[in-house]
Amino acid sequence: MKTALWLYLFLFLAFFDLHAQYPILTPFAMSLGAGPAFIGWMMGMYSLTHLPGNLLAGVLVDRNGSRRYIVFALTAAGLILLLQAHAQLPWHLLLLRAASGFALAFLSPACMTLLASLSSDPATQGKYMSGHGIIHTLASVVSPAAGAFIVAKAGYSGTFSTLGWLLILTGVMAFFSVPKHSPALAVHKPALPLPQEKAANPLSAVIPVSKRYYLLPFFVSCSQGVLFFELPLSQGSGGMISTGILLSLLSLGALLTLSLFFLNRLAPGIRIAAALLGMAICFFTLAAFRSIPAGVVLFMLGAAKGVLFPAMASLFISLGGAGRMGRSFSLQSIAMSLGAFAGPVAAGQLRDYVSPYFIAFVLLMTALLLLPPGRSGSPAAYSPGLNGHAA
């Protein structure tokens, strides 16, 4: 539990640092002379460079543990932010964001693997994942508005320098506090199944069909990329504070549903389907009903996200199993990186022809239609007992 508390502290500081940049990057790029299409590529490039990092992280985390990669990701990202404070041209920002994307690609698989490996009990793992979601959301509640206010007081250069030093300090703290190896994995390291046992192992039935599940984080990440691209542009170059407040409302909605722990008793398939439908309706409302306050819609969108992401985390824990969680979370991160690249790039190219929010609506409805049905013969990961609760 002590390790989990330390890790939650580091995650809070890291997520605060990262989310504080969301309302800043678009106006900063515009101040350097970038247009909407270039901004879309800049945001997408950050996600595209996640791919080689995710591919490396999956194998390396399972082989060497999480500690060194958490420290590397935090420290390297902090140094890049210090350089970003001195960017003078749009392509400077593009290159630095690409480098940051590679460095931070190691953080999520390493943190999720370490949290999941702190216990071999599925119910406890589910609680750790819910704690991860709450910490992430708490940081994202205050950080967008905080980032916007810091820019108003210290300017872009001062803000990026402050955030960079915060990440470096967090990396140093992680070096001295995160254990090199997880005791749970050392004690409960699974034995290899005998040939006659493979057919009875539920995971053997999951792995051949699991690739379909990776479409889910891809489409969800696409829609998020569209939101983070379009929202600052819709508020204008002088709307950093309003953008930060709207993103904080998004996170407050997620915090509300993340706190409803009884939802974990529902089958992940039910939660995922309901959340996707709710998010799609919210994006359609943003595109078609401008009279409804954006803050209300974003709060509801966040509430749907708070239902979706713990269910997805439980899904990928079951797909990975003990000893393969790093690879499972790595593949999930790759799918999300591809989506986060495709979303803002498509929105930047099509913004003159169709509302980006409508693009996000179509993506989420597609994800809902492609969701595998939870009937007999579907993966064990889609059953109510996934989070360790009895059916």
C-alpha cells in the first residue's frame, strides 16, 4: 500500500503537469505563427511518436520492471519542457512535442503495470485501477485552469519552465521511492501451463480475439484528440482561461462517476457500451445544439469518461494476465496513440467542411457498433466477474 501511495503522488504531479499544458499549447502555437492544420499535425505528432516508445515499453517493463522507465519518462519530459520554453518557430514546437511524445510513451505502461502487479487479487487490482483513475481526474480538475492562470501571470516561457522543473523533481522523487521489483509478482509468479491445461485456460480463448478490443481505445482516443484540438480553437486566442475552466468541468464530471464504486459491480461490457453512447450523444450536442452551455455538456462527457476508463483498464488486465500486463497496456497505449494522432489531424484537415465534434460523434458510434457482444462464447474479460466481484 505504501508503494501505491507514493505512486499516486507521482502520478498526481505528472498528470497535473501534463494537463496544465492542454489550454496552453494551441494559443502558444498560434503565437508562433502556426495555423489550424499545423496545430493538428503538432498534436498528432506527439501521439505518433508514442508508438516506438510503446513498442519498447511493453517488452522492457515486463523484463526489467517499471521503476527505471517511470524515472526516465518523467525526467526526460521535464528536460524537453525546459527547451520548449525557448521555442521560437512552429517547427521547434513540433520537434519538441515529438520528442516529448516518445519519452512519455513509457510512463503509462510502466505505471499501470506496477499498480496492477502490487497485488495478485483481481478485486484489489480493480481498486488500484480505480485509484489511478481518481488521481488522474483530480489532477486534471485543477491543472487546466491552473495552467491558464500561470500563463496569464508568468507567460509561456515561465509556465513551461515551471512545469519542466516540476516533472524533473517528480522523476528524482520516483528514483528514491519506487521499488525496483514488485513483491506480488515475485511471490505469485505463475507457472507455465501444461499442454493439456491450455484448452481449459480462459486466457487462451481471449488472446485470439483480443485484437478487436484494441479498436475501442483507438476510437475513444480519436474523439479525445478531436476535443483537445477543437475546444481551444473554438474559444479563440484569448480564451485560455475559459478553455481551462471547461476542461476542469470535464474532469469534475469524471471524478463524480469514478467515485461511484458500486458501478464496478456491473459487467465491463455494459459500462463500456453505456459510456460510449453517452459520450457520442455529448459530442453530437456540441456539434448540433450550440444553445446548450458547453460546460454542462462537457461535465456530462466527463461523467461518461469516468465510467469508461476503469472498465477498459479491467478489460486489458484480463487480456494480459500475470507476466504479460506490460505488453497488454503497451498495446492499449499504441492504439490510443494512433487514435490521438489521427483525431486532431483529421479534425484540422476537415474543420472547414464539417464540425470536428461531429467527427468525434461518428467515431464513438462506430466503436459502439464494433463492440463485441457479451454473449456466450465471448472472452472471459467481458464477464461480470472481471473486477473480482461475483456474478
